[in-house]
Amino acid sequence: MIRSRFGTFRGLVRLALAYPQLAIGRSGSVSPDPAHVRRLVFVCQGNICRSAFADVVARNMGVNSASFGLSTTTGRPAHEPAIVAARTLGHDMSAHCAVDMDDYVPETGDLLLAMEVRQLHRLATDPRLTGLPRMLLGRWTRPMLPHLHDPYRLDDRYMLRCLARIERAVGALVSAFPGARLS
């Protein structure tokens, strides 16, 4: 049950630790002014599963979006099991190419959406990004899951569950930030 719902025991523990960090204001979030958000930027570790999928879903919903990884190689393709799971959910990730954080070009109106608290903390240390609002994508899942554990090389059932959670969260974001819609 843990592998299919949380990826690993570590994923369950990190999720449990993320709730109090969020509750006491230690998550590293910087809330945006919804009227100023023009692009949703999804962030994860490798930009080949979670953030890549969120970007594809947002674009399919007509939203201005981008994605990057905190530690990846620009140009790397999406992870094959993520492509398969995305296809099951009706999305095509086959053309995705990863973008490393160093190659990401911030724009006015960007909202950074990370998958984990520790990723928010890492974003806060980059001088190019400190002025941008940043949040956890999992705040938009129902129920709220402030830690969306990395499905890379984990159980296929968890990959599908993780991507389905991300898909629902992106749907909620589209309603909350109408300024990011493409005209």
C-alpha cells in the first residue's frame, strides 16, 4: 500500500513532515498576487516526470507554462514510465525535453510550483529566483498533499497515482490563476 500510494516509506515520512512545515510557515512559500501571475512554472528534481507532466497538462488546458529541474541535463527526454502513465491519462509527454535550472529564463509574472518543501528552499537560495512567488503544487490537490514524492524508478502504480494527483492540481490552478491562460 505504501509503494502504490506514497512511492516509498521515505515519501510517506516526507509527506508527514511537510504538513507542519507548511502550517508554521517554514515551507519556503512566497504567495503570489493572483492578478500578476502570467505563467505557471513547474519545478522538480529532474524535469522528466512530475514537472514535465504538469507542464504538458497545463499547456493542454490552454495555460502559459514552463518547467525545469533543479538537477538535470537540458535536453534529456521524459522518463519512459512517465510517458506511459501520461498516455493512460490522455496526455502526450513524448516530445518533452528537460530544462536545467541554470537554463531556465525567469519572466515577470512567473509562479514557481515545486513538488517538495526542500525544492522551495533550494529555489529561495538562487538569486535569480528569490523575487518570484513560489508555492507547493500539492497545496492544490484534494486532499492537500504538500509532498508529491518523486516517482522516478518507483512502482508503476505510484507513477500513475502521482501523475493523476498532479493533473487534478493543475486543473485547480487554472481556475485560481486566470491571468496565465493563453488568449
